[in-house]
Amino acid sequence: MAVEVIEASDEDRSVVRRLLQFYHYDFSAFDDADVDSHGEFLHRYFDEYWTDSDRKAYLFRVDGAWAGLALVFTGLPHDLAEFFVMRKYRRRGVGAEAAAQLFARFPGDWTVRQQLSNPAATTFWRKAISYPYRETVENSEVVQRFTVCVPPGETRG
């Protein structure tokens, strides 16, 4: 099973928007969100992922099929704002592999957060983060902080 993480282009906006609907639907069990009058979940800062140089949208493919997404703040510290793997691909290593690829793209300090009301996410991240991390609880969130180093002689960007 090949996991591919690609930066979403402007042409991919509709794919990201649709996958975010699934993400927000799943997440509504934890944040109690409702759809708007058009039957859609709104995503704050959606457009900024194509206009703000410190925000990037990524899509995941598994063997060529869309499998999830990540929204990343690339300023320092890097922050995994949203992370979603479609149910079909969960518990198959797709999320851990996609996270590893994202972390490797952006060496430096990272922050990953989960709602306290979503302990399954915390269990996932404790396994998926392969770097030594510090974990705290802040404002109803579990927060992991860690640093991704670039191996000597290697550059990333």
C-alpha cells in the first residue's frame, strides 16, 4: 500500500473542501458543531491555505485514491492544524505514514494538538510521533511538542 502526501494545488481546492466535510462530520462528535443553513460545515481559514505563505494544505493518496488531508501551519513552531484519514484507511498505517512524511518536510519545532474529548486521537498521536516529545494539557487539549532534525548533509524544503 503506497501512501503519497502531496501539496494541494489551487485545482485541488474542491477535493480539500469535500474531504473537510467528512473531517468536520467525524469531529462534530467532539466539538458539537452543526452544519450551516446550506447543510455544510464551514472551515475557518480555508482560503488562507492558498493565500498565506505560512499555511499549506496536503492531500493523501493510497494507491492513487484520495485517503485524507492535513492542514499545516508552517511558521515556527510548525503546527498540524487539521489531520484526517478516511475511515476505510484507518488502522492500516496510512495516518502514521502520512504524518511521518509531513514532519520530514518541515524540520524544526512542531506542535500537535488533540481535544481532551477525543482520546482516540491522543492514542494515535502518541504512537505516530516517532520523535521524543513533551506532552501537556492546555485549554482542553492534549499537546505534544517535539523537534524534527535534518540528518547531516541532507536538505529539505
